[in-house]
Amino acid sequence: MGADVAQTLEGGLTVWLQGNLGAGKTTLVRGLLKALGHAGKVKSPTYTLVEPYVISGLYLYHFDLYRFVDPEEWEAAGFRDYFNSQSVCLVEWPEKAAELMPGPDLEITLNPSGTGRSASLVARTEIGKRCLERFSQ
């Protein structure tokens, strides 16, 4: 699925990745990055909060806010600047900082289902709708 989502991305997109621990959020990001041509390791930014990637002409930022607790850290780190028209921001655990960042253009919710996962994709903006239309093709 990450490879399919990768083909829909464009600058200025914020994607909220929802799901419980172990639902596959980071795995989805790994598949997405691999499809874009990233050959290196993709680690979860659980402790660093964000991992940047410049790939396929995109500035891609993978946030994991599971351990995020201090709103002042958001401002001090300059995370707000990452959300711009040239960037794609993939955010795990967005509810931890929802009031500090832009709302989602696209929400992807992952849930365990049998031996695999089910996914729900919801567009929240026009850019999200364009991405979802490309995903559906």
C-alpha cells in the first residue's frame, strides 16, 4: 500500500497516519519511501520525533509523535516550518500535537484484520481529494 500511496504524493501534503501500536504505520512509510527510490534504512522517529528525506523531488518528513509531550519543543525545533508547499509530512500519532500543526489533507487509518491490515483513506482537503483520486486509479 505504501508504494501505491507514494504514486499519489505532491508537495504541500499533510498525511495523518492513524492506528494503534503495531498497526503498520511505519511499515507503510517504509514501503512508500522504497517506492520513491530510497535505498537506505527507514527507522521510526519515535525518539527523534522526525526523520527527513529528500527523494524523488520531494522534501518528505516522517513524524512520530508518540512520545511528544512538550508543545514548546514543537516551536523550538521549528517543526511548524516543515509544513509548507514543497513538503510532504507523514505524521504518526497526530493527535499528540493536533493543535500545533495543520490539519490533515489525507487521513490513513490502519487496523489489524485477520492476518493482515485494513486501511481507510479519507480526503479532508482538495489536495487530499486529488491524491485519493490518483490512488483509486
